[in-house]
Amino acid sequence: MYYQIHGNQDHSETVLLSSGLGGSHHYWESQLAVLSKQFRVIVYDHFSTGKSPGKIPEGYGIRDMSNELVELLAETQTERVHFIGHALGGLIGLQLALDFPEKVVSLLLINAWGKTDDHTKQCFEIRKSLLRNSGIEMFLKAQPLFLYPAEWMKRHRTLLDAETAKALKAFAGEDNLIRRIDAVANFDASGQLSQIQCPTGIVVSRDDLLVPYSCSEHLHRQIDHSVLYVLEKGGHACNITEPEAFNAILREFYNDQLQAVA
């Protein structure tokens, strides 16, 4: 898989960032400068997205995505990571922490969940219908509606148009995308969440259209050693729309973690 490493290579701690359904390493541009001051930082393109080409097999699931990360950690000679995941990326982090707890120092989950909510499944069914019946361009044009607040979209139309054009150029095929969506829809780790023992931060936006904020509240109740950070606005992609507020959470969470082991 394609990856980049940022920050000082001599930093003793590594952060790995995993994006949502889009799968792109570009998603984290607003966080790289902050994190690189304290950590060695790994970003990557999910398998079958961006610069990580490949054909996704039938039955592909979140555990497969987690296992791909185990290979990436080996390739980058990384033993343990602080894991940050947005939505789908958060599910990958949960699975990694369940299957390979020795590899995860901490989790920071952004608008994630332990079991895919019926509301979120309905949103994905709508998006799959758009893809099948209206094509990839309409699918991509509709995507921001699920990610960003309306006022933010109004102010950033040029950026969104550029993102759509870039995603259209990198499109890896309908089957690959639908199988990634199905992997998200089928995720259910709700009966295992109490097994997660690492410190966990849970960031939630109350105005997320795609994922009800109650899903993050449920994660918080089920995972010991977790802290809930609530943003009143920001939508699903709150680290992009509210970078200052989100980066303040980053600093608070990781300063607390580093002080705890000092």
C-alpha cells in the first residue's frame, strides 16, 4: 500500500492515521503539522484507493483492512502506534486493537461506531443506488452532503469541485467501492468493545448527518479508559471543517497520554 512518513524519524512514538470511506492520505492535511511536532506520523491510502491499487475480493471486511495495516507496520518497521481513525478508519482501529492489542498504544476515534447504525446503513444504500443508477460522478457530487455542514460547503465550493475531479480521476471501479461500503455496513464489534484496554479518545460531532452521535456515546459507555470529546458543529468530517477545535483535542489527548507514561 502507498504510504508517507512525516515528522522526525527519531521521535520515539508513532501516530498512524486512517481515513474514512474515501481512503485517502490527503484527508489528514490539517493535522500533519500539529502531530509531526511530537510524533513520527504515518498516513496511507487504503487498499484499492488512491495510489494503492488492487481488486477487492468478495467477502472483504474490516478485519482484512486491519490485517493490511499489520503488513504496513511491518514494512515501516513500526512495533506500536497511536491510532487515529475517522469513521471507517475508526472501525479499522477498533479491529486492530481487538486482534493485535500489543500494537496499539492508544485509539482516537472520530465519528466512529461499534455497530453500524440502521440510519448509516440507509445512507449507504442511497449512495450505492446513486453509484449504480446515476454513475460515479453523481455519487461523488453527493458525497459532500454526508460529510460537511451546508454553510461550510457553500464557502468551499471551489475546493469541493476540485476534490470531486480528483476522486473521479482516481476511481478504482464500482465493484471495489461497493465492497468497501458493504464492509462498513456489516461491521459489528459491539459485543467485544469491553475487551479494548488501551486509552481511547472518542470525538463526536452533534450535527453529523451520516452517523448519529449516539453511536459515539455508546462507544464511550462500552470502552473503559475512554474520554468523550463533543463538538457542537463540524459535520461528519469535523477535523476538516473545524480544524482548530479538533487540533486542540489532539493536543489535549496526546499530552495527557504522554504525561501518563512519563
